[in-house]
Amino acid sequence: MVGLELLPLHAVCMLRISLYCVVEVLENMVFLSNASNFVAYFLQSMHYSAAKSANMVTNFMGTSFLLTIVGGFICDSFITKFTTFISSCVVELLGLILLTIQADHPHLRPAMNSSPSKSQEAILYTGVYVMATGVAGIKASLPTHGADQLDCSNPRLITSFFNWFFFSLCTGGLISATVMMWVEENKGWNWSFKISIVALVLALCIFTMGTPIYRNKRPSGSPLTRIFQILASAIKNRNASLPERLTEQTPSQLNPKRYEKYHYRFLDKALINTAIDSDEVEETRTFLALLPIFASTIMMNCCLAQLQTFSVQQGNIMNRKIHHFQIPTQSLSVLPISIMLASVALFDRLLRTLGNMSKTFRPLRRIGVGLALASASMATAAVVESKRRWAAENNVTLSVFWLAWQYLLLGISDMLTLGGMFEFFYSEAPHSMRSMSTALSWCSTSVGYFLSSVLVAITNSVTGKFGHEWLGGNNLNKSRLDLFYMLLCILNFLNILNYMYWAKRY
């Protein structure tokens, strides 16, 4: 890019961030539009059952988020974040191309009223999970590579970046829920694949445009290897006494920020091994301290999974008409996404106005408020479902807009929690583990989705022993979804207490 050296540093930095935000809009649009498109594709084209199609989509999304920890590990250990993004984008593109080829050639798909053959299934699963692998690498590398462009000693800049990164993520979701949803319903699912390929190629081109101005941090070797070595050494020397030279090394020397709350002191026994230094011990100590915060956010994402499952089923049997127009249930997400977009801009403006007083909105507090709203959303969902069942018993069809309250509360909860997690894990993680630590934000989503399935199975198993499964059968009017929502509310409340303990201890 000719003439970039003449631009002031601030302008170059803003140009970098703008590129990241545009790329994230396109990337998340591709991911979410295909996740919703897969349901119709698996049902109508591959002739899977509704239950299997839903499970396949859930597994695709869960795998995409879970593999981010692997992508983050690769970024931190072996290749740069820039290289990880480029290679992951190409991998996702290959998966999309394979799915598009199968969608466009009838002999690669099953005949009408027939199940797919082994070879047809092999092509499908290869395309889906190659795409999931690419998605994981992109989501692991893009946010941390963007934050690396900034002055990490300025917390307000980091906060602002992750706010606008989340804004871009939501913008991609909004396009997916409106434009791409219209394309899929009016032009067919095969158009979604083709548009996704064009959008992903465009994202790759835009990202590579910034190559001359990016700051790339080189990987520093496998942090997991160091962690395992330190844990093994600490366990091996657990009964040994620290030499005098080590006992004089105070917590404030290791990390002044944690002088009063000195975590995992047993790790100091690893220093008896002269091949291990205090910086490596502190790296392990810091990463382990992040894990309880990560675990405390999983329950919120379990609630978030209900927006793609039971809330959609509720919407399908409610009144979705406005005059002569029928609203697609999936498009209800437009409301919380729109509010999230507005709230991100307002929140960033508020932080700029408050300046040094913005400590009130530090990541741990934002996450706590998000978890509280998740519990409130489940209480609201329980009340609305109870009202819907009462109306159905009296032959009245409730308006689908009653669901807007739970969508709204969970949407804001997701903004505060996920945005706060991005910033918290990036800012607090050891420099050599930032990608892997930030990937914990996506892993929380994945584990939450899988936990939702486990809770449904356990709930049906337990309630079935008392004569009636709460979530059994296909008729929601005969189920007790309201009680399941209340159970989630109670579990979330207990989780908030657990979170408060770990957040205060941190």
C-alpha cells in the first residue's frame, strides 16, 4: 500500500481495526447463515429426519466453537495469527466448495424418498466438518490478532476494540437473520452456499489488503508443554521444602497485581526443578486462575441454546402474523441483535465520556450482570410459556411477540457476557497464551450447547420416573417447558453465586 508510511500512527491503527471489523461481519454472516441453512438442506435435500437434522446442526456449531481452543493453541505455539487466519479461511472455503458441488449435482445427493448412501454421507460430513475446522481457526485468530495491533497497556483501547468487534459479529448475525434468511426462503438453500463462497473470498481479500501494516507477534512454543511440566514438577516435589533462595521470592515479585490473592501456591514447588523459572510458574498460575471464570459462564450459554431450540418450537405454534405477513420464527432474533448493536455503540460512547470512572464497567462486573440477566430471562420465559399454555387450553393463540422479552434479555446478556469474556481473557492471559485463553470464550458457548442437550435428557429421565416427561413428545401443549425454564433459572441463580465467589477471589 503506497503512501501508508505517511499516515499518522493513529490513522494506521484505525485502518487495521476497520479491516478486522469488516472481515468479522462477512465471516459471521457466512457462519450463521449456513448454520440456519443446514437445517433446510439436511431435511429437504439429504432427506434426514427432523431430529437428526437438528442434532447435526447443533454438533456442527458445537464443534466449530470447541475447536477454537485448538486453533488458539496453534496460534500461540507454532504459527502466527495472521497465517492461522489465512489458512483457516482457505480450509473453510474448501468445505463450502465441497458442499456447493454436492448441492449442485443430483447424483451426489440421494434420490427422492431415499436415504443418502455411504459415499454421499462421506462427502456431506467431510464438507461440514472441514468447514467447522476453518471456522474454529478464524474465530481463534481474528479477535486476538486485532487486539495485538493496539497498545495493550491502554485498557480503554482494548475495551473499545472488543466492543466494536462484538458489534461487527452482531452485524453479521443481523444480515444472516434478514437478507440471508430471505434468500434461503425465496431463492433456495443452494444460493446460500454460493453467496457464502463469494462473501468468504471477499473477506480473505480484504484481510490480506492489510498485510503491509499488520503487527505480527511470533509464537513462543507450546504453552501446554510448559504447564504440564510445571504441574508434574509441583506434584513430584509436593512434600519437599523450598530452598531459602526460593522462599525469599515474594508473590509481589512474581506478580504485584496478585500480592494479596496469591493463587495456587503449590506451584512454587515446581521451582525446585532448576530448569523451570518463576516466569513459567506465573504463566501457569495465571492461566489456571482463568479457568473458574470460564466454567462459571457455561450455564449462561446453556440458556442461550434455548433460542435455537425450544423458543423456535414455541414460535412455530404461536400467532406470527402482522396483517397478511407471517414472520419467520428465526427472524425474531432481529430484535435482540438490533438492541445489542445500539447498546454496543452507546456503551462505547459511555466509556469515552466517563474516562477513568469506567472501572464500574470492568469485564468481571459486565460478565456478572450478563449472568444475572440470563437468570432473569429464564424466569421471564417460564412465565410466558405458562401464559401460552393457558391460552392454548382456552383455544387462544398467543402472539409470537411475547417471546421478544426472553430474546431481548438473553441478547443483552450475551452482549455483556461474551464481550466481557473477550476482553477479560485477552487482557489477563499470559502473553504467550492469549489466543488460547481468548478461545475459552467460544468454548464456553460450545460446552453450554452440549450441556443443554444433557440437561434435557436428564430432565426427561428423572421426570419420566414420576409418570410424565417434562419435555417428552412433539406437542409443547402437553409438555412442561415452563418448569424446565424455571429449573434453568434456579441453576443460573446458583451459578451466579458460584461466579461471585471466583470473581471476588480473582
